[in-house]
Amino acid sequence: MLEIIKGTLLDKYASISGRANRTEYWLWVLCQFVLGIVVSAFMAVSDTLYYVLLGIVTVALLLPSICVAIRRLHDTGRGGGWFFIVLIPLVGAIWFLVLMLLPGEPETNRFGDVPTTSL
């Protein structure tokens, strides 16, 4: 599990090439969620510290989050342009969630080989 997160954060930090299976994508989302809870704990200590940490974490994780989402879309056979569907209020977010839940294509597609990431 840590290898998947390390790979997403370090090895593929800004890479939109290739594919990311559901395991890689949802472990990345879980990692962000847990990190958000940890950062929220600092709200009790100091509002200023909380907002500074929140800003740093948000900026640091924005690019890899977008990249892993695009690689996840590649796994389903869709181009990275589908990422912009999240800009449509409500409906876009729901449709994006559905796209992230879809299984990947079982064979090699135009974006690369089938990802082998597993727990």
C-alpha cells in the first residue's frame, strides 16, 4: 500500500502518461483524506497554523491528484480532457465519480499496458 502511494507521489508526481487502476486511484484518495484529518487536528491548536498547513498540503497535492485522475481516465479508455467534466456543477462531480468507479479496460489500450498495481 505504501509503495502505491510512494509511486503516485514521487515516481509519477506530474506524469499524465500511462494508466492508473482503481486501487492506485482510491488509495491516493484515501491518503489525501487521512492527511486532511491530520491537518484538521491542527485547527484546535491554532487557526493560523491550520490555514498555513492546509495551504501547503493543498498546493503540494494538487498536481499529483490531477495527474492520477487523468491516468485513471486513461485506464477506462478516455482521454485526459474528460477531467474537465468536474467543472460542471453537481452533475459533473457525480459523473466524474462514476468514471472513477468504472473498471479499467482489460487489455492494452492507446494509453499503455494494463496497470499491475495491487495490494
